[in-house]
Amino acid sequence: LSSSASGASVVAIDNKIEQAMDLVKNHLMYAVREEVEVLKEQIKELLEKNSQLERENSLLKTLASPEQLEKFQSRLPAEVLCPEDQSPGVAAPAQHSGGSAV
């Protein structure tokens, strides 16, 4: 009788462990799905912002004189090679006319 009770106890403990693991798995899956939805929304917003900035950039290139474009492009390599020269809160000149923060 003792070994039978002991065996039943082990099975009960195994069942509790399995239930706990299922609960953890379900919780993690829910949390991951929730995070995926948040990230999908952020991706959507970033794609829209990128599209807006590409249109703005195209418009600015169209409106800029050849001299302005040449001057801007001559500055570009220095800014790319030395980004620490720019303060974090300063946007590139092409981004100012949009009036929206990145």
C-alpha cells in the first residue's frame, strides 16, 4: 500500500508540474504575441514616416538649386564620418522643413 500511495503522489506531482509548465508556456506565448503586435504597429508607423521623409527629401532635391545640392553633398561625408560633431537633438537640414520630430 505504501508504494502505491508513493506512486500516486509522484503522478500527482508530475501532473502539477505539467500544469505549471503549460501555464508558463501559455503566459509566454500571450506575452510574445502581444509584443509582436506592438512591434508590427511600430514597423507600420516607421514605414509611413520613412515614406513621408523620402517624399520630403525628393521634393527638397527638386526645389534645391544645383549649387545648394553640391554644397550639401560636399558636407555629407564629413557628417557621416564624424557624427559626434552633431548634437543628438539636431536634425539634418532637410528634416527641418517638415516640422515633425523623428
